Amino acid sequence: MSIHVETDGPIDVVDVTDQVAADVSGIASGVCTVFVNHTTAAVSINEAEPRLIEDIAQFVETLAAPDGWAHDELDGNADAHLRTSLLGRSVSIPVRDGELALGTWQSILLIECDGPRDRSLSVTVVPSA
């Protein structure tokens, strides 16, 4: 399954929990893996509270200086690649009774580091035997 997301800014945090949850309905139990199919975007699990979303974006911006990297000679986005290398490309979430078994305040967040862009996430659900 695939989810498509349009990001709005150079660094953007988008809650994709509802889209992922729709992909697991009908699965009694198992594991859902969400993988971002890009080298300048990441995926994480955290709270989707608006002020924390702002804090995450601000923190991500501080992870790498915006220029001075060798890769910048090609396309000027080395900082985005470096940020997402630290943040990660996938998360795995248990599925129980057809729902994501996330904690009370947990949400699945796409973290854009080189936007705005159209992004895709691969969602794979492996049912329990």
C-alpha cells in the first residue's frame, strides 16, 4: 500500500496516522511497517500536538548546517540528506484487533527535510500467524 503526501515547506512535519490506520483495518493482528521512499524525508513516532510539531521542525533544522557540504556542489541539499540519516526511514507498529497499537499520545509523523515536495510512504502489514 502507498500513501502520498504533499509537504508545504523546506522542513515540514505531517501527521499521517489516519492514512496508515486505514491501511490496517481488517487485519486482526500483526505488524505494520511504514517506510518513506525518499532520501530527504524521514518518518517518526511522536506526539502530534501543534506546538511540539513546531518544536520538531525547529530541532530538525538545527541538526545540520545548511551549507558547506561536498554534496551541495550537486544539488544544494546535503543538509536534508544528513538530517534524515539521523532521523530514520521507517517505523514498525503492532496491529491489534484491526487497529494500530500506538500509545495514547503517539502519532506517525512524516518529516520533510527538503520540501516542498510530493512524498510517498510504503505501508506493509504482515499479519500474525
